[in-house]
Amino acid sequence: MGSAKKSTAAARKARIEEMRRAEQARERRNRILTIAASVVVVAGLVVGGIVLVQSQSDDGTAADGKGKGHFVTGSDGVKTWKGTLGRNHVAKTVDYPMEPPVGGDHNQVWMNCNGDVYTKSLNNMNAVHSLEHGAVWVTYTDKAKKADVEALAAKVKKTPYTLMSPDDNQKDPIMLSAWGHQRTVTGANDPNVDKFFEKFVQGAQTPEPGAACTSGLSQ
């Protein structure tokens, strides 16, 4: 039993290290391409700005039209969203059907999620983009115990493709979210924390596996 756990832990560590190396390689390629792409970006911004002005409504708010659906809770306590989640990049504020959101149309810029711990609430539209990249998002309210918040922050900081932030609009003190999936946990020592991380950090649900979790937004 002990050897099996060590083998699983070793495999997980190797997978995370492989993702980290891939992330670093992508960053090097991005730096090389930045200068060459700048002219194209400027041209795209001009065209995109015209399209954006034409497409935005007066109030600047939009419901996630593809976000209609509902959660179904599994025997393991994980809630899975049954319905299509939009994946468009939008400038309008998206009205998500759940809090925290587990997917849907989102901002084109993601929140950095390379083990990033934020002390202020995030813009949901940027955090959803991080979920699209395969991140697990840990959120908590002011009802969460300080010791649990600190322990979860320590766990996030050492786990690539995770992020953490307060969210006083959510129902429960501590919640874990991935693209299309969510659950409540009782605290940092809840064994379901490790189970959720193991299954959903760069898990099979990820729409864009291996996409960057750095070079995005940070508080």
C-alpha cells in the first residue's frame, strides 16, 4: 500500500515537473516571437477595436448564452456542470450562472495560475480563462478558518496550474473549481482537496491542456 502511494506521488511529481518544463519552453518561444508579432498585434488591435465597438451593447453586460445548464452532484461529492459552456473571448462583463464560475465566455487574458495566491477577489472573467488552461481555483470566504486558508495557500504555492483567492459571493466557506467541475471542502485537511487536485489539475476536463499559466494578469 505504501509503495503504491509513493509510486503515485512520484508520478504526479514527474507530471508537474514536465508541465513546468513545457511552460518554461513556451515562455522562451514567446519572448522570441514577441518582437516579430508586435506589428501584427497592432494591426489586429485596430481591426478588433472596430469590431468590438460594433458588437458591444449599450450596457456592456452579457449573459453567457452557452452557459445554460445545471450541476449534477456525483457520489464523490463533485458537482459537474451539465450544459454547454461558452469559450469565446469577450470584452463585456459575463453574467455566470454559478459562483464561482466553472467555465463560459471569458476575457482574453488569464489570471496567472502557476501556484499564485491572491489576497483580493479576482475578476471572474480572467479566472475562468485560467480554468480553461487546466487550473484548479481555490476560493474562500471570511468564514473560512485562518489556519485552513494558510495551509491551502501553502499547497497552492507549490502546485503549478493552481490559483487561490477570496470570494465572499460564494455559498460555502471553501470551494474548489475546475473547468466544468466544483466541490465544497471542510478545510485544508479534507482528503477531498488532494483528490480534486489530483484529478483536475491539468485533468481530462481541460479544454486547452498545456496552455500557459504565466504571462497573464497578476494583482
